[in-house]
Amino acid sequence: MTIDVKAIRNDFPILERKVYGKPLVYFDNAATTQKPRCVVDAIAEEYYSVNANVHRGVHFLSQQATSLHEASREATRKFINARTTNEIIFTRGTTESINLLASVFAQSRLRQGDEVIVSVMEHHSNIVPWQLQAQRYGFVLKVIPINDQGELLLDEYRKLFTPHTKLVAVTHVSNVLGTINPVSELISIAHAHEVPVLVDGAQSVPHQPVDVQDLDVDFFAFSAHKMYGPTGVGVLYGKERWLDALPPYQGGGEMISHVSFEKTTFNELPFKFEAGTPDYIGTNALACAIQYLLHIGMDSIAAYEHQLTAYATERLLDIEGLRLFGTSQQKGSVLSFQVGNIHHFDLGTLLDRMGIAVRTGHHCAQPLMARLGIEGTVRASFSFYNTTDEVDALAAAIRRIARMF
Ligand code: PLP
């Protein structure tokens, strides 16, 4: 394993905590990751020594805060290799990024009879925003099915395209199955039909290198809090020519060029989509998180988490009665499972009492649960700060609980 996990764990004070007198084992990283000291310190330091509203101020602090905010946009651009900072829109998170796009794309380009393709493994954040707009504008959603391993059926995907297809919105990595979707292939198929693609990168950006130009993706959404950054900040990447062509989302300060009661003109990119005071403290903290990730190295992170997930898969499959959901060839660091007849909620609660934090339930993917014919799973999701010892603790705890039932 290529990274110094012991040193890394020292950067995360929360990992030293005990819960119910047991050492914390934090396996809920797909929901949110813990924060390294440098990210938390950056938040405190900016409030203590820089804080001022950005963009509109002539004074020193405002200019310094603006520099930090815009430096974060540049760090984010570089991190996903966008062409220009005009393509980086700061939002509150993946959910807001997708709602933004759904709203402005539908308003300007979707009408009765049009079609948007999503997949059955989407998080509700990449279903409901489209449904809300579909009710308003009368377009329909078409759904890419999966096989029993949890992989998208590409032949079925190809068949969904018609002259009415206007957009594909699909997740990069499933937050339930861990499937890493072949997004390059999905995008080139869509582009062959001249259809743009939104990729939900909430579960990919924290775990693997992402290059939006290499993917040739049109829109890409992710959240800072799932990548060791603060809550309340996210990103919508969009190709400049797309963002230029779309109307503004919310109205307010920052997104305007000139306002009169007769006519308002809008600011240029990226500000056109950023109404109101942005979370400039949060964006600076996101830049610190990016710097932290780059210091470890995204390739090293991907390699370590891949090995850890393979180890965990082996250990869990060794447990009698354990059923794993999602066994795709290309898989991220998420394991969803059930054990015998134990209800997922009971299993999660008992694991918690042993200090092990996992998530239980439908994981905001009820259509996927319906496809799998289940109500929910227990989900363990890993980070580079997790260890094989912690995986052993999980396996031992599950065995203990299974014996109790
Ligand atoms: N998309 C996926 C695949 C997710 O896993 C999540 C969160 O779990 C989201 C979207 C929503 O992210 P957020 O709540 O940060 O907006």
C-alpha cells in the first residue's frame, strides 16, 4: 500500500475519538468525509483574520477575501482540469448543482415530448430535480437498466436514444453499489446523437483523478464535504459554450451587470450563476482540501482504496449469510450488504454500539432498491484513512452480531 496511513490519521483529530467507550471506526465516508486539521484551521483563520464580503469591496480585507475565493476557483479548475475558471460555478453541493442545471436547462431547452435519460442507480438528487422540471415542462425520463452485478446495460442505453433525447444525466460512481460507470463511453454514445451529458461526480471526485476535458463531459457536479472539504460548498462544472447559452438560475446580487426597473442585464460567467454572497470561507477551505488530496496524490488514493476495498470484500464475503449488492468489475470503495435475516437497521445500530459507523437504509436511491427487490442495506464506505485493522473489526463485529441473532 502506497500511502502513510498512520501519518494521515494524525491529520484527522476526530479519528482518535471513542464512541460508547470503543475506538471510532468511521465507515460512512460516502455520506460525508472527516476533515483534516488544515481544512478546519483554514476556516477559523479566515474568520479570525480576513473575513469580509467578496467582489464588491475596495478595502484591503475584501480584496484579500476575494483573492482567496477566486484562487479556490482556480484550484478547483486545475483539480478537474477544466479549461477556464468561467466553467467553475460554486454552489451549495451536488444537489444544488443538479437543481441549477435541471432548472435552467429545462427552462430553455426542454418541452413536451422531449426525453432525458437517467439510470436506475441514480441518487435521488439526480432524479427528483428532473422530475420537478418534467412536471413543469412535460418532458419524460427514460431509465438505463442494470444487470445483477450492478452494471449499466450499454445495449439498452443505446436503444433509449430517439430524436427527442435532449440530455443524459448519470452518476459516475454509485453511492450504493460502488459501480464505477464507463462514463467516457456513455458520453461518446450520447455525443454521437448530439446529446449533452451531466455526470454526477459526488462519489468519484474524492476517490480517483477526474479530468473533465478528457471525459469530454458537458456538465459535472460534486460536493466539497465528500472530499474532505467543508459542508455547504459544491461545484457545477459546465463547458463554457453551454453555460453561456443557458439563462441565469437565481436572481440577486453578484449575478447582474446592470439593474433598472425597465431592464436587467446579467453578469458574465461564472458569476451569472452565483446570486448572492457565496460561501467564500467554504470555498477557501475547499481549496485546502484539494491541496491536501493532491499532496497525498489522487492515484495513490485510488490505489490504496482499491486494495482496501478488495480486502474488505474478501473478509465480508467470508461471513456466512452475507449478501453483497454490487459486484461490478469496476468498483469504488463502497460495500452494501445484508446479513441473513437481520434487518439492516438492527445491524447498523448494533455496529454503532461497537463503535463502527455505517449507514443503513435506502441511501437516497429508492428506485435502485426497488430494482434490487429490497428495502435497504448496510453500507460501509471507505477512505484512505481507513485501515485493514478497522475492516477486521467490522468483520468480527458482524460475526458477533450474527451469532446473537
Ligand atoms: N449524488 C450522489 C451519487 C451522492 O452519493 C450524493 C450524496 O450522498 C449526492 C448526489 C448528493 O450530495 P449532496 O447531499 O452533497 O448534495
